Amino acid sequence: MADIQSRSQRLRANGVAAHVRAGASAFPCQLEELSADGAFLRTARSVAVGTVLEVDLLKRGKALPLRAVVLRLIPGLDGHQVGVDVEFRLVTPVHLRRLISWLDEMKGRPSTEPDPIAVEVPIIAPVQTSPIATAPIEEPVDDERSKVMLQITGLFREMDELRSQLRERDIEVDDLRRRLATAEQLLGSRRAQK
């Protein structure tokens, strides 16, 4: 349970940049916070809740491509740009391991994970729309990709089930803590009466 909580904990994104695309259009964003589950971005562009974004995280010239969905917008105050809260979706296990490795580095822990998937990207490279961003998820490009997408979808459903079970366990733990506190109060009051 602590591992899941630490993965979803947002960290200040130091040394990580983001290039963001929505469909065929690209726009600049400032990455402020990052977790294994999502990120918080600032942008001058208005993005609708529910929009699917292709987010390329860049660290030391290496790119990590992720897909995200806009969960909510936070209006910019006092000259700040609009805040965009996104949740990462359909993250492959390899990309997730790499992201967690980056987060561990941000926490000051040494990275033990090699960098198998990060791709050298020149900073001035033009942003290109990936075929994943332009093709609907349901449209099979080939049999291998269809199988992988089906497996990923299954893993996300399983993850949602596990999150639901975790929420139920947290509710049970809170209930047990309340009962324990009540019992301790009753025992304390009985001892005081003696």
C-alpha cells in the first residue's frame, strides 16, 4: 500500500521538460509536478477536460513518450497560465519502470534501472505526431499491435479493480481505527472511574 501511495505522490519536476500534442497540434507546456500516475502542467492553451494528449517527457536529451487524459483545469491567477491536471493512461510496463526510475532520481535515490527505452532526441527537433495519436485505439493496425493493446487494456482494468479493492480496504482500516479509538476511550473512562 505504501508503494502505491508513493508512486502517486506528486513531485516538483526538476530537470524534466514536456512537449505536448493534442491530435495534430503541438503546444508548449511547463511541467510543474510529476508522479507515476500523472502530471500537472501549465500552458497558455485552453484544453478541454477529457482531451487525450501525447506527452513526451524529456530529461537530459532523452524522451519518454506517454499518453495522458486531461482530468481538470485550474484557472491561472495573478498572471499564471492555466493549470492542466492529467492522468497517464495505457502506460507500458517498460515506460512505467523508466518513469519510476526518473521519479526515484528526483527523490534523491540513485537510479538502478538502465535506460533501455529512452531515445536520444535533439532539443530543436520538430514535434511529430505519432501514429498512436492519430489512429483510434479500437482500429487495429496489425495483429501484434492489437494483441498488445488488448493486453494493456486488460491490465488497466485489473489495475482499476485493484484500486477499488484498495479503497475498500482503506475504508475498512479507517472503520477499525474508529472502533479502536472508541474502545480505548471506553477503557480509559472505566479505569478513571475505579
